[in-house]
Amino acid sequence: MASSSPSVLALESRRAVEIAELIRLNGGVPFVAPALREVPIADNPLAFEFATTLYAGGFDMVILLTGVGTRYLHKILATREPEDRFPDALRRVSVVVRGPKPAAVMREWKVPVAVSVPEPNTWRELLQAVEGRPERSVAVQEYGRSNPELLAGLRDQGRSVTAVPVYQWQLPVDTRPLAEGLERLLAKRFDMVFFTTSVQIDHFLEFAEKAGQREPAIAALRQNFVASVGPDCSEALRSHGISPDFEPSHPKMGILVREAMQAHGRLRAGG
């Protein structure tokens, strides 16, 4: 495109305002089209079964994959019991946090963390981080969809594993921004596309398929500068035949925006 400021499509939902501002601050023109929404599982018997086992001492390790999922789980359990019961129970087991967001929740609740998974915080680093630990009975707080590689890897380590689903991902209620984003992408009106979670690509292509535009959307993404927040997201993109052009030095949204904008600027300048 001829414009000196790159036009950027971002599919972020929860932090849509923040990513738009980050793109502007780094010299881009943002168009944010949320590709998903988180829907708590209101009727969640597995969560209460998990809690019953936890309170009875049936788990010796609890793995928390997301901060929002940890809070949702707490909110679900607090509908039937005192609010402090879940944090109290976590203090009696080995808590594993996948990244900074569940770690922040544990600090807030004053729950000690036994294992903090290093960057880029994928299921591979998680398995490495707990390798050799003695805990055998493990509960995993899931996020939106299950991770069969993680669950299988934990079982391969000789552990009994219970998955605890907390929320699901669906398309946004208002899909008009997504429709406009798809239209602009197909019209080659974006210079860059940012993906900040692996589910965004699944939902975006699901939406494109409903519009009869799945293959054109994939072709358009292949022709664009695609920036992925980290390995899990990049793996999802590659599974759809899209090779990301950029991954940041750390899998964080702010770093993704800054470094991707810089990389794209160098590319435009021929460097």
C-alpha cells in the first residue's frame, strides 16, 4: 500500500481497545475485529466434581493455564460455597501456573506457586517444568478447548489427570466488525494481521467459511505480513497452511505490536 502508516487488522477481543492504542502508538492504523468471546460454562458439574475431590485431598497438583479461567472457576464454585474455600484448598497442593496472568491471581489470593512455567509458556514448557516432580494426581484448569497433547504428556509422566473445563469460546454476538475485516482483507487493504491467540485463526476462518470465503481468506493471509504472538499461535496458523512472518522475542501483546511494527518497517524500507 502507498500509505506511510501500515494498516493493521487485529482480531483481539478482551483487550481490543488496548491493542488498537498500541498499534497507533507504534505508527500503525488499527482495525480491530474481535474474533471470539469467552462464555462461562454456567452448568458445570465437572467443576464441582473437581472441587469435591480437591477439598477431600484427592489432588496433589493443580495446573492453572489462564488467569481469567482461574477467576471463572472461583466464581463458579463460589455459587455454592464460601468464597475463600477454593483459595484455601489451593494452598494445600502444588500449584503450577502457565504464565504471568494466573501467577498474578495467585499473588492476589496469597497462594504459593510451586512451579511457574517459563516462556513461551506452551504445553511443551509446562511438561518440562513439572518433569520429575513427585505429584501423581493432577487437575488441569482448561481454557476454551482441551489440549490433548498436554493431557497425554502428563499421563505419560505417570500421572492421573483430571481436566476441568471452565469456559468456551464462541463468535462475538456482533460480527459486523469481523465481516468488515474479512472484506478489507480480501480487498488487500491491510498491510499486517496480528494474531494474539490460536483460537482467533480458527474462528476467523470459521466465519470466513460461513461467508463462502474460507479459501480466499487463507490466500489473502498468505499474501499478508502475519504476526503471531508465540509458538502455540504459530502452530495453529501453520495447521491452516499459513506461515507467520513474525514472532516476538517474548509472547506478550505489547512486545508483539512493537517488534512486529519495527520488523515490518524494516521490510518496507528494504532492510
